[in-house]
Amino acid sequence: MFALRADNASVASMARDRVAAWLDRHRWPAEESHDIVYAVSEAVTNVCEHAYERHESGTVEITARVEHPTSQTRRVRVSVIDEGRWQHRATRPFARGRGLGVIRALMAGVRLRRGTATSPGTSLMLTSPSVPA
């Protein structure tokens, strides 16, 4: 779908706008669309804050597709992928650690794959609740 530089807070806003427009083109119901957009925004924000060292630049890649699990339903699968190494930031410790919980509350499925020393990067696969086809 698209890739963005993961270098500042405006990246989440750009991701929200693009995902919302994509969902609109697919005539996704508004309430469910908001949940998907918010979950993607939270995932992109996490990449911007944690995936790359402050001095390095990196990207966040977002891909999405509509699936039809039954003839009467459809759902969205979104991947949010980076190539960085997770960086723990202690700037506001009281506000940390809730992002993945928020994403899980909004989505029907969340699969997280963290990178390794030899294969850095994190991928987050989000599956929306099903809606009528």
C-alpha cells in the first residue's frame, strides 16, 4: 500500500489519512473504519517512537487487503512493518506500555513478530472484526 519515513509525529497522521481514504474507497462502515484507523495510527506511532535509534532514519510500511471469510462477510488485514530494533524510551514511563493493549481492544486479531539480532524489524498483523459484505 505505502511506506513512510518513521521520523516524526506527523507520520501517524499521514498513515491515518491514507488508511481512512483506502477504507472509504472500499465503503467500509464508519464505526469500524475508525477503529482500524486508530489501531494503525497507534502501531505507526510505536514504530516512530521505538523502532529506530534517534539518529537513524527508517521506514514504516503499511499494507492492507480486504478478505472475504464467508460470502456474507468481509474483514480487513493490515500489516505494519519496520526494519528497526526495538528501543525502550523512558521519557514518560507513566504513559508507556498501553499501545498494544489498545490495538488488541480495537481489532479481532493481532499477531506480533519481533525481530532478532540477525533479522531486525517488527511486524504487526492486524485483523479487523468482520462486517457485512
